[in-house]
Amino acid sequence: PWLFPLPEPSSVTPQAPLLTAACRQAFATDPLLQQQMRHSLTLMLNFWGIIDQGGEYALKTHTELTATWLQRYNHNQLRLTRTIRSLGACHLLTEALQLQQLVLLAGQNRVNPPTLEYWRHALEGLGTC
């Protein structure tokens, strides 16, 4: 299985499956798919040192000191961008916006400016399915 599919080809992993319009519609209407996506998100949030505090994301204690994605350059920053975009494309916009807001805030003065721009624009151009 592939976590966090995108509606456009990946420049990093061209063999990654595409999120088709039919798949996007399925995510919009199927509670089981939404639940599975949220479960995958929870696993990744834990990996990144992020917790869900009743619908609002926050960094775990000491994450600011230990999270590799909060370094100037780190491959997990690409994963975060992909996750934000995929959540939005799969109609989990609340989760996408919460994650986007947290990483933009936490990443200020820590990650490189181009990464902040990728995160800032991750939800653009998704349209509707």
C-alpha cells in the first residue's frame, strides 16, 4: 500500500501511483477510507513528534530540540509536503490545514525558506473531483 497518494506524478518517485478523480471521490464519501487515512496520519505524526490535542496539532515536549524535520534541510520535509497535499486531495482538509499551520509555525527560522514556501503552497491547485 502507498501512503499519502497525490493527484500528480512525483518528481522524486515517478513509479508512485496517482490519486485519480475516482479515488478522490471515494475518499470524499467512504468513512472507512477516511478512517484509514487518519490512522496513517497518526502514525506519521507520532514519527515526526506531533500530537493531536483534541483536533489541534502540537509538538510533543522536546520535539523542537530533537525533530530532524526542523533542521535546515531534511528529507522528512518532502514527506510533510506530500502529506499535507495528499490530505487535502483526499478531502481531509481540516487535518491538512492543521498540519500545514503547525509546520509553518514550527519551521519559522529553522527550515530553509524554499521548504516553507512548499508547505505554504501545498494545498493550491487541487480543485474538485
